[in-house]
Amino acid sequence: MQSQATSPFKLAILGYGKMGKMVDKVAHQRGHKITGIRKTKGHSIDLSLCDVVIDFSTADSILTNVE
């Protein structure tokens, strides 16, 4: 059973491998908005535009990703 969110989330995805792509697809199917996708290390996105950040990068990168 799939549930629909009562209000859409604004999501940012850090890391766009298999899991990042799947989250992107499912988020769109459920009516959420993707405010940014960081596919590579040098690519920056404005995290202040999102409600939730989903990070699929490496553990070493997390602090750098949110600065």
C-alpha cells in the first residue's frame, strides 16, 4: 500500500547513483518537488530551498556537502 503525503516535500538529493535515481523517481510519483540534485563533488546546490536533504554520498563527504 502506498500512501500520499498530505503536503509535498521539497527535497535535495546528494549523490545520484542507483539509490539517488530511485528516490528521484518515487518522489516525483508521490508529488514531491526536487529542488536540487548534486551529481558530482564540484556541483553545488542551494540547500536552503529544501525541506529535506537525502545524502547518498560517502560518510567522509557529509560535512563538506552541507557547508
